[in-house]
Amino acid sequence: MAGELTLIVEMVTVLGAAATGGFLASRLGQPVLLGYLLGGMLIGPAGFSFITLEGDIEVLANIGVALLLFALGIEFSLKDLLRIRTIALGGGTLQILLTIVLGGGLAYLTGWVETIPKAVFLGAVLSLSSTAVVLKSLIERNEVQTNHGQIMLAILVAQDLGVGLMLAILPALTQPSSVIGMALLMALLKAALFLGGAILVGKWIIPLVVRSLARSGSQELFLLGILVLCLGIALLTSALGLGIEMGAFVAGLMISNVEYADHALDRMLPMRDVFATLFFASIGILIDPAFLLANSWVLIGLVAVTMIGKAVIATGVVKLFGYSLKTALTVGTGINQIGEFSFVLAGVAQQQGLFSSRLYGLIVGTTVATLLITPFLLKATPYMLTWLEQISWFNNLLQLNHSPRLLGLEEELADHVVVAGYGRVGQTLVRMLYFQGYKILVIDNNEAVLQSLRERKIPYLIGDASSGLVLEKARLAQAKAMAIALPDPMATRLTLNRALNFSPDLDITVRAHGNEEIDTLYQLGAQEVVQPEFEASLEMGAHLLLKLGDSTFEVHQVVNRYRNRRYRDILPERAEYWGATDLEAAIEGLLRRWYGLPLDSPLVGVNLAQANIRRSTGATIMAIERHKHLHRYPTGEMTLAAGDRLLVVGSLEAHTTFEKLLKPEQ
């Protein structure tokens, strides 16, 4: 009986340790993947020795790998790939190849690996980034739709596609050097024949099977059928020498084109998560802390070389495809980690005898370290870029070859409305203004979406709306109004702040991306802040009230009251909306400093409305600390007192002018 329960005991132990580690990692704001690895390490031979990676657990971990690749195949979108094909296929492929050549070449030349096949495999491992960690960070920071967010996802899509090809071709590198060329050719031929057959089966047979399973009405039968398809095709590719990973990925691609793909993925996700957890925990079981500690300096060097090297490669690739240096740097520092699928490739290399235990251990340690650093690096990047922009030579470098281009303008532009951002919101605004006969100037950095403006001869600027050079070209001093509808919260704040430096009295309407941004944008000088979700709820509420019999006048009064109070009456009743907003996050990307207000300052005894600091200096007071109490977003009626500490944001010139304003008159 004890022997029969061994598998259950081992599964409970591994899953329990992984769940505990994942929970702790999540509470600390880290990817749960790191918790799974830590949990596996604690119960492995290097920890409490509860588990050794042999027999049943290893088999279950392999099922986890298959289900991971299967889900990846289902989620893979050919439509999304074609939409961003230039940077995805061109930039993503170039990034992978350069990382393989440069990373593997450096390892070979420095003696880390003895043969070129090992160097190629190592370069492939290093070339992959973490889709899970990057996507999670972009979602948390509301940056998925930003320019740099879309580029990151484009390159990650190309890497996901590359995983399947690597798993099919790279194992051929284990063959003797005399026949390696033929082995690679045979691997390519087998992969091509298999993919050709998969296309035919995926077009004619798989849809019929999946539809039959769905129409059976049994959820259990549907799940079992999908699981059999996944593992069956994986076993077929394993028998062909292409590996179960390749088969699982292709099985997912075959199902992705069926209308029940989303349903299949939804049914498979819980099973995938359980077995994938076993896989990542099994990686943790192999981690030896004593080994990593003994090689700590080597590990630190590998982490530094990997993250700096990948950042340089990705930055160069993005810059090569015509994007600004600022965007390229943001992308480079965002995808410079080693991804979770690198564990799969490294495991294959170890099984094939290409990676020694020492090299595998160092790769695992380096991967874990880069995944741990990534969330902090993504958060620090905007601050780093803001600081670098204050350095004149670097600011000039940022603008190099990216002077904004004003197109479609035939005469001196004045009394116009500037629309920053030509996405869905911006396009709607432009249509409204255009048909009402107003002059418009559009700012966007994506030339591909501006075709409709060319057709209607609407002038536009190609460039970053938050750039001082772009805003200067927009002739804000002669503009009637401005609307900011950018997808990036940080770019929105920067654009608002810098636009008011050019034209302090300009009426600016801003789209807020989240509840926490509303007060910040008003404090920075926006005349009107629109939160799309709240506006949708107000319109729905207005419609319901009218249907329930309220008069039009009463409904307008209710809606206007909510708007005039900046949505405060409908904000969720949580502490952060009643004064505990994280100011650091709210003003991210803006140059901020704390100033003490001396007793002899001319601002002592003056309220903020009288001081009119934004107009006279270009700076904005975001908070006032008085007697250990922090007053966020102070209103114009608040009077400044000696000893106050002022949190001020603005450009470097604005801070310099504000410092002069603080000093007593001579």
C-alpha cells in the first residue's frame, strides 16, 4: 500500500511546496514562477530531500511541458502576427539570430562551451524572453497598448514561434561533426513534412473531430478528446525524433483555427497549470544553492552579461526598424531576461548531452536571477530615462535623426485643436472636429495609421507627443485647445506637463487610464479629465434614469454633478481613493523634487491660487507635507506656511525657476 501511495505523496509534496512558494512570491510582488522554483528547491536533494527527480514525477513534469507548448500553440494568433509582421518577423527573427550568434559566439570564444553546437544551443536558450513576466508587468502598468508594449509583444510572439522550430531542429546538433550537416537537413525535412501533414490534417480532420466532441454536449468528453489529441500528436513527433514539445506546439496550432479553440483552451488551462507547476517545481528540485553560492561571482557575471547583452541587441534591433531611441531602450530593458521556455530548451540540451550539470545549473540560476530582476527593472526604466533626458548630450542623442515631421500643412497654422494620439479615441475626436469644421493637428508616432489624415489633408506630426521638439512644432501658443488621448499613462503625464510649459493657458482635455490618475492629471493642469469607464457608466445610468421616468433636466443635473466632482461620488469606496494614492506611481516619469519652504520665502502666507506657480515657473506642486501630515493634490485655497515641504514636478528649467522663486527677494 505504501508503494502505491508514493506517487500521490510526491505530487502532494511538490504541489504543496510550489503553492506555498508561489503564494509568498505573489505577496512580495514577484512572479509566481519564482515561488515554484523555490518550493521545488526546498523539497529537493539540496533542501529537505523529500523528493528526488526520478520516475513518476519526471514523467508528470514532461506532461507539463507538453501542455505548456500546447496552450502556447492555441494562444498563438496568426492574425496578430500579420498585424505586426514587420517588427515581429523581421525584428524578432533578427533579435533571435543575433543573440544566438553573439551570445553563443562569446561563450565559445571564452571557453565556456567547447563546441559550436553547444554554443548554438546556448545562444538559443539565451535568446528567449519571458512572455509571462513581461505581459504581467505591462498589464499591471497599463502599457499593453503603448508603442513599446506592442513592440515587446511583437518580439515575444516571434520568440514563441521560434520555440517550436528550435525544438525541431536544434537536437540535430548532437550528431557527429562529420554528419551534422546531413542531420540538420534531415531534421528540417522531417519538420517540413510533418508541418505539411499537420496543415492538411489541421484543415480537414481536426475541425471535424473538435466539432464532434463539442456537439456531444459532454464537457468531460470534450476535455478528454482534446487531451488525447495533444498527447497523441506529441507522441507521434517523439517517435519521428522531433520531440514531444514540437508535437504539442503544433497540436495547439492545429486547434487554434477552430471556432472552439477558446473553449478548448479554457478547459485545458487548469490541467496545464497543475502539470506546468510540477514542471517548474521539478526545475527547482535540481537547483543546488550551495553550487550557486560557490559560483556566485560567475553567476553575477553571467546575469550582467546576459541582461546587458540582450538589452543592447534588442535596443539596436528596434532602433534599426525606425523607432526612437527612447522606445528602443524601453523595449531593450523590458525583454532582456531569460524566459520560462528556456528551461525547456536547456532540459533538452542536457538530455542530449550538450550541457553539463554545471552549465545547466548556471543557466537555471541565471534565468531565475533575470526573472527576479525584470519587474524592478521595468519599473525603474521610466525614472532612468527621465534622469538621462536631463543630460544634454543624451537628450540630443535621443532626438538624433528623429526630428518631428510636420506633414500636410500648406499655410501658417493657428486657432487649431491639437490631438495627441491617433488610436481609437483620437480617431473619434478627429472625426468630430473635422466634420464640425475645426482646424486640427494630429500627433502620433505610428505613420501607418495616418493614411486617412493624408486623404483628408489634415496636418499631422510624426513623433513622440511627449517630446519637447514635437510640442514646439505643434504651435501650442497659437492653438485653441488640446486633447491628449495617448495609450501610455506616463507619456500622457509628460505631454500634459510639457504642453503647459509652452502654453500655460491652453485648455487641455486628457483621457485618464485609471481611477488613480484623475486627481494627478487635474493637479498637473488639465482642464478636463475623462475616464472612459466612468463615462460609460454615466451614459448607461442616464439612459436608465430617462427610461424610469426622470426628466431630462434632472438626469443632466445628476450626470453633471458627478463630472464636476471629478467622479468622486462614484469612485469605489477604498482607502486609496480617499487620499492614500501612491504619489510615486501617480507621477512616475516626471522629474520630481522635495523643497523646504524657508521662513523668509516670499511664498509664505500666499495661497496657491495667488502664487500661480505653474504659470510663473512651469512647475506644479503635487503635495505639501506639514506637521508630518501629507496633503495630496492641494487646491488653490491652501496657504503656504514656513516649514512646509513641497513635492514639485516639472522640467529641469521649471525646477530652476521654482528654486529662484523660493528665495527671498534681494
